[in-house]
Amino acid sequence: MPAEQILFGTDFPAVTPGVAAWYTKNVDAYFEDRPEMHAQVMHTNAHALLPRLSAR
């Protein structure tokens, strides 16, 4: 799957803040050597789909 089609989400509040933090920590570690792809997955792709988020 191309990186442009991936969004990161933790399912918070369906999971505890600790579980959400665990997922986030592991995604950060997975993309550690690919900062551009990390930025896409964490926020750039969401901003492309939901431009109103970029205004914040």
C-alpha cells in the first residue's frame, strides 16, 4: 500500500491513554529512519483528506 493511503489512529477513547501511547511510540519507532513517510502517516495524509484540519 502506498504511504499516501495510510493514516495513523489509536482508537482513543476506545482504548486507554496508555495503549494509545504504546501504539504511537511503536509507529514513531517504525518510521524512525523515514521521517518524510512518518509525517505523511501522522498528519499530512489526513490534512489532504480533511483540509479543515490544516487551518488549526
